[in-house]
Amino acid sequence: MATQRIAVVTGGSKGIGAAVADRLEQDGLTPVIWDIAPPATGGRGYLSCDVSDEQAVADAVATTEREHGPIEVLVNNAGLTGPSTTVAETPLAQWQKVQAINLTGTFLCARAVAAVMAPRAYGRIVNIASLAGKEGTPTLSAYSAAKAGVIAFTKAHGKELAGSGVLVNAVAPAAIETELLQQMSEETVATMIGKSPLKRLGTVLELAELVAWLASERCSFSTGAVFDLSGGRATY
């Protein structure tokens, strides 16, 4: 079992995470899903894990390494947008939940997994950010702020680990066609599509392909970087 190349994908039970797990499997990695809900289809390693809980993350690292093998790749994908509300309408509890999953969860998982990667002098950490973290999306202030934090965290963490063999990068997609969009209002989604020069949503397969490169040995001279997947929307 220890000879398997393990890729942890948080929030990997469906949507972007499931597509990423499928794509990493094509590259010979063995995905282990950390999620609060199991995948709809079995046959894949799964651990119930609340990424915003420090002890749960520590336990997941220990269990994954013991039962599956050394973690070679971490994809921090678990996240939620929360309802579409203006800043004035956003309850504190909603704000805190979005930060806890998207930003604190990324920090906890990256910190814990990097601690076991660094002594082995190899690892790839890919954080799923969002173009909302660069532009700010109206009525999604909590999500925008959390993803901006993920971008800055990626840059800082990548610099800290430079030279260790562990690379930390992020992907900042525009709107991707998943169930997550159902949390948003139709107006918010229409605004996102309208901003894209390609005038469409991205697909999970397109995103998974970029993640697969960042998670591989083929990526060797990028760390602390943010890669846009925006249909031409990104301006910096």
C-alpha cells in the first residue's frame, strides 16, 4: 500500500473535486477524498473530514498515511459560496462559515500536509481560489474575501516552502458549471457569464486539466503562483 502515490482531494465527493480526483487517477495517483459527505459512487478512498476542524484534519492526515500511503499531492478544493446577499444583509454567522471552510480549511489542510511532505522533500499543494478573490463579486462578499485570502496565503506559503521540494500554487477560475452555482441567484450567475469574453461557464474538465499539471512533476518552476482559468475575463 505504501507504494501508492496518494493525492488528497478535499471536497472531492462531487463537482470540481470529483473531476479533479478522476483526472489525477489518470496520471497514476490514488485519490483519497476528504469530505463531510461520501462520494456517490464507491471504489475510492474516503475519509469524513470537516476541513475547518483542526483535530479532524490532523486525524485525516494520520489515517491517510497509515491506511493508504504517503501523501504526495493535496488539492484544497472544499468550499462553499454561501447565499447571495449584500454586505448589509450578510449575517455574521454566514460570513464566519464561509471563511471557516474556504480560507481556514485551506490553511489547516495545507499546514498539516506540508508538515509530512517537507521531510520527504517532495509534494504538490494546489489551492482552488476564484476570480472572485481578485475582482470581488457583488453579493458574494464573504466568498470573495475568503478566496482573496486563499490567493495571498498561497503566495506566502509557496515562498516559505521554496527549496523544500514542496510547491504551492493556486488556480483562480471564473464561474465553473457545477452544483455550487445553485447556491447563487440567477442574476449573480448571469453577471459572471456576462463578464467573460468567451461568454460561457468553464467546465470541471478544463479546471481538472490545469490542476493535474500543477499537481505533477511536470510543474517544477512555479510556486506561490496563481493561474487564471477565466475565459479571458482576468485582467491581472
